[in-house]
Amino acid sequence: MLALSITNGLVIGIIYALTALGVSLVVGIMNVINFAHGEFYILAGYFSYLFAHTMGLDPVVAMVLSIAAVFLIGIVVEYTLIRPTYGDDLYSLILTFILSIVMQSTFLLVFGPFPNKPPNWVKGATNVFGLFLYGNQRLAALIAGAAVIALFFAMLKLTWFGRMIRATSQDREMAELNGINTRRLNMLSFGMGCALAAAAGVILSPVFPVTPSAGVPVALTAFVCVVLGGMGSMWGCVAGGLVLGLVENLGAAFVSTGYKHVFMYLILILVLLIRPSGLFGRSET
Amino acid sequence: MLKVSGVDVYRGETQILWDIALEVSAGERVAILGSNGAGKSSLMAAITGVLPLRNGDIRFQGQSLAGLKPYQVTQLGIALVPEGRRVYKDMTVRENLEMGAFPKRGRPMLKGSMARVFELFPKLRERMHQRGGTLSGGEQQMLAIGRALMSLPELLLVDELSLGLAPRVTKEIYAALEGLGKETTVLMVEQNVELALKHSRRAYIVESGRVTRMGMSADLMDDTDIRRAYLGM
């Protein structure tokens, strides 16, 4: 029971971390809070369902296509909706909130209220360390999620694009003085933030099928992760995601499933009481 | 090389600079002096494209900089050592320098320019893998200069180099700047008038957003008004 809960917590935690990284990236670079983040997660799930189920593509090809499609849609959203609002953060807040509602209603119109599930990539179950039987699809989700996170961090550390992101989130004006076209970087990072949500969406949707409104708790959890881990810290997102995933599942297993979401906020409040800037956040000085 | 003519600059609705005119020729060291809030840093911001020009023009090697964004100005060969140094605190010394070489003109020479910066400031080599935020003030200033040099600028703008640094450290860094040679033209803004006059050939004095005096640094150093107003002698 303990080992099973921990594994469940890790699977969910990695997905939380992935979604939170997208939020953190967009907040860090653009100072925009994307309320429609969860809807991009769901959108990717629907795309993946369409490509794999309706069009009959290979599940992995369908996943990659879905992420690419959401990335492009993210870029279009930045260009048309977010770009005119720079200078006043409140506008983008309201705009993405409206976008979230519009997207949910569109999902409802197009796909209906029923859960849609892309096909599994793998079948069967594995006996983990001889302790319990665990669905292969969930294990695959854990590995895929961890792989995407590792790729993202490698990109941040090793590529020029990664350095651009880190420099700009630390000092936007200085980065511009160092030759970075921050306007274009905004567009790319918004697309990338959406793509990270999409990656989480395609990875988890075979396990938890998508419904039109299922993105709301996803985005909410991602925001909690970002605050818990510490605003602006990418490692904080990963730590925050894993902590939330574990606490939620252990709490559900040993206390009550009814309080599943209470644990999340309990942890948030406790951490903020002791470290107001989050687990890895630096205090403002 | 740099020609500023009739420049008016506003921050919001407030006018900060009035009809600024100044000129820097290739290979020269020129200082802009003035008290706190006189508009020296705003002038730097106007040259680098951070603040837009309301009137007038700034030309660099014959090309107008009006309307260009900071990242475009950098590509032309102007690099800024900003006030307060502004190193990337969470990036290592090496990564900070690499960011300096981000403009296309600097990137192919990255290795060579980094070796040159390390030669100029050997301390940075020792600290290569340390995060920028962990350096001392003087080392951060060296890093900020090194980062600016990484783009192989023809014109180096230095804003308030001595601010918050111990006199000994300031002296060391100015000596290093002297060692840059003629191929880098330097325009510096400095509150420490004595220091600035010592390290420049010509100087402009800015008061409440206007250029009030200019001349050879050596002459200004001997001027009684200036000695009384800025040097307290």
C-alpha cells in the first residue's frame, strides 16, 4: 500500500511538475499568468485522441504532433491576444481567463461532455520490485514525463535558447542589451509553456481521460506547485510537483480520499508559513 | 564615431534631457560628469535604445540609432556596462560572459574574447564556475565589463563604474580599462569627477538635463569653478 501510493504519487507528481514548468516559464519571461494553461493540457489530450484514435496514427507520432500543434496555437495566442497587453499585466490575466472559458465551451461543443481517451502506448502490467502489480501505461507515463523534464533542463543549461530564457527571466532589460529580441522570445516561450502543458496532457490522458473542464484542477495545481516551489525557480517546480503528488496520494491512502485536495493546500500553507518565498525561492532583497 | 545632436528625452511625461549634443571620435576616452539625477544614465539609456528619443538624432558610424531597439543597437557594436553592474546572478561567470557574446558579431569569436577577458581580469578565471551573485562588488564590476567586451564592441559605454566600490578596487578596474587600447572607444559616466577627468581625454558636464560645459579633461581639472563645485577644493 505504501509503495503503491508512493509510485502513484511520483507519476502524478511528475505530471504536476511538467505542467508547473510551463506556468513558471511564462511567468518568469513574460510576467503573464496563463489561466488557460489547463485548457492547453486538455487540448493536447483531444488532439492526441483525434490523431491516434480517429485518424489511426501511431500513438507516439500522435503525441508529438499534438505537442507541436499546441505549441503553434500558443504562438498564435501570444501574437494575437497577449502581445497587445504588454505593460498591463491585468489585461492578460483577464484575457487568458476568458480564453479558458471559450476553450472549455468549444471542447464541449466539439467533443461532448464524455471522457475521451487516446489509446495506451503499452499493454499489461509489471510486478514492481515484487511488491505490487502496476499498469505499464502508468510506468511509461512516469518515464516519459521524467524524460521530458530532463530534456527541458538540458535545454536550459546547454543551448543558446536556454541561456536566453534564463538571462531574460533574471533581468529582462539587460538581456535585451545583450542582444536578445525579447519580444520574439516572449512568443517562443509562451508557445513552449503551452507545449509543456501539452506534453503533460498527452502523457497523462491515456491514464486519466480528458473531459472539457478537466483542465481547471490541472492549472490550479500547477499554480500551487509554482508558489510552493518558489516563484521563478525551475527546480522548485519539480520539487513542488513531486511533493504535491506524493502528499496527495499518501494522504488519500492513509487518511481519506475525500480530503485529497485538502492536503495540497495544507502543505502549501505550511510551507509558506515557514518559507514565504517557497521551497527554492529566494527572498526579495 | 558617435554623434548626439539636439536630443530630448522623456521618462513618461517628464522631460529629462534637453537638447543634448556631444561627439565621440574613434579611439577617444570621453567622460560625462554631473551630480546624481543630472540625467547621465538617461543619456546612456537613450544611446542604447532603452529610452526613445523625442527630438534629435544619435548617429553611430554614420547610421542613425533613432527608433532602434536595444538588441539592434548592440548588434551595431555598442556595449553597455550598466549602472549597478546587473550581472546575471543565477548564471555562472562563464555563462555571464557567454551571454555577452550573444550578438552575432561576438559569437564566432567567443573563445578568443573569453581568453582576452580572463587576461584582463585574471580573477574572473578563478571564479569561472561560480554564480555571478556570489562575487564581490569589484568582481561583479569586472564581470560586467568583461560581458560587455565579449560582443567585441567598438564603443564601450560605462555607467557609474566606481559606485559602491572601494577606491583600491576602482583604481584596479580603471587601470584595466586603460589597457584596452585604442580599438575600443570609451564613453563613461561617472559621479567621481576627479577619477573621470584623470581617465579621459575630454569631458562634458551635464546639469539638470543639459550640457553646461565641455572641454579637455586636463583643462577642466584646473578650472576653479569645477574644482569648487565638484572636487570640493
